[in-house]
Amino acid sequence: MAERLRQRAAVVALLRLPKVSWPETAAAVIERGDAVSLLAERVTDDGALFPLDASPDALLDAAASDLVREQPVSRLSGGGG
């Protein structure tokens, strides 16, 4: 998966986590500069009130799949729109 898609998918996955504040998540991603590592940190938090059954990679793959599915055909094929 291309790095740009990985980062976008990680942001989507982060925003899908329970009890998420969109502004705080956006600020954390901007401050860190890497949404993938933030996702891994938040998902593997052993002290979380609601631990997740899914791995960071599974959440990332699901979000990436949704992003790709939502792209217009012209953008995926590189054509103009």
C-alpha cells in the first residue's frame, strides 16, 4: 500500500475508534506527523477502557479498502474528471 494511502487510511481508522474527539485526533496527527504510528499506539493501549479486538493492521486495511472503494473510477485510473 502506498504511504499516502496508508496515512489517509490511518486517519480514517483513528476517527472510527470509540470515544474519539475529531479535533484532538487531528491535532495529534499533525503534531506527530504520522497517523499510522498514532493508530498503532492507540489500538495497543493496554489501559484502554474498551480494548479493541482488531489489530492496527486490520483497521488500516479496512479503512484503506473503504477509501479505495469510494474513489471515483477516473481518479483510480489516472484519468481526468
